[in-house]
Amino acid sequence: MKKNWFITGTSRGFGKILALELLKQGCRVMGTTRDGMTDIVDKNFSVFKLDVTNEIQVKFALQAAKEWLGTIDVIVNNAGFGIVGALEEVSDDEARHVFDTNVFGTLNVLRGALPILRAQKSGHIVNFSSVGGFAGSAGFGIYNATKFAVEGLSEALFQEVKPFNVGVTIVEPGGFRTDFLTNHSLVRAESIIDDYTETSGKMRQYADERNGLQPSDPVAGMKLLIKAINEENPTLRLPLGQDCINRMSIKLQSVTEEVSRWSFYTKDVEFRSD
């Protein structure tokens, strides 16, 4: 069993739930929060103040984790947040803020962690995405874009680090009863354009009304994540929740149909030897 974990964003949500479950199983965990505070009290838990958008802080945090844990078995990129609003409604500053945390924050942690994992010739990287990183939806376009980016870099990273005995898993949760839909984790775009009432407007309403009514249990989800990471050959993708499976299946069917429809014609775009 992988015993030593480094997890970003352990103040609430999946990060905190994952840390608590690991501690129950006898693991050692270094977690991070933006203010360096935590209400987790356990001799096997340590917390570090970290803003993942600050590359220098990230390097200090990972060095501290290495010194405290010795070997880092698992790096978990969990820190992040969402934004709801049509693409036209989301301002440049709002969009960049989400990208800075969800994408460039993840990159900062990866760049800081990879020299450690390569030197160890072991380890596993867990990047939190979302079903929204696999299938886009109106009102979540910017959030979708950040998570699509995480999926793309994770697929490439999976191939790059395999020779070092380092694995990669993308976690794709559907709707779980964390506080993701609250103002703590989901920003509402300041601009509202009436023309989008029936698309992004409905998603704003969904976020306001569905908190606490999501179909899946985050504790069960994190138990499954731990089980998956401790498999002999951990999966690249870990979809979590039946709603996630349903959305992924619908998209896969749609893509398959489109590829099939155009495959006969696509040969016409290639250079001909005659």
C-alpha cells in the first residue's frame, strides 16, 4: 500500500475527505491549505501554507514534504475551483484566475514534484479533473477548458514518466456532495446577459439549488480512489459516479458516430502518390 501522500487543497471537499480517509488507513499525509490552517489533528498529518499559483511556495512545500515523509508515494493535485457563466459573460480576469489555479497551479506542482519522483524511480501522480474535463456543458465553458487542459497534459505525462516507474491517474468526479456548488468553490461570473437565460442561466440556477442534493457520496468516492491507486497497474482514468459514466458514454457514442460519418471522406485530404 502507498503510505506517504502529498495533497493540495485539504481545507475542504475532496482534499480533506481524502486526507481523513488515508489517516484512518494508517498513511502519512502532508496537506496544503492557502492559509496554512487545518482542523485535522493527527500525528501522521502535517499542513503547509501554499498557494499553488506561487511556484516558489510550491517548491518549498514539496521539499518540506520530502524531508518529513522521506519517500513521497503519491502527489495529488486537488486544489482548484470552478466558475459558472457563459463564455461571453466570463471576464478575462475571471477566466485567467481559474486557469492560473486549475492549470498553471497544477503545472507548478508537477514541475516541483517530478525531480523528486524521478530521483526516487517511483511514485504516482493524481490529477483531479471532472466529468466536465471530458464532456463540456453550457455555463461551464471556462471550467471545462481548464479541466480539458488537465486531461491533455495528464495523458502526455502518463507517457513521459512511465520509464521512471511513475504512474498518472486522472480523477473525473460527477456530482458529489462536497461544497463545490457553494461560493467557497464555485465562482459566479459577475456579468449576466439575458440572452443566455435558457443556457448558462439554467446552470447558475442549478448551482444555487442542487448543493447538498448531488447523487454521490464523497467518502465512498475517495475510498475508491485509494483502492484504485493501490492497484498493481493503476488506471489512467478514474470516472467517479454513475452520472459521470452516463455523460462520458453519451459523448463517446457521439464522437464514434461523427468519426464513422466522416471517415470515408477524410482520406481525400491526404497527399496522393499518383
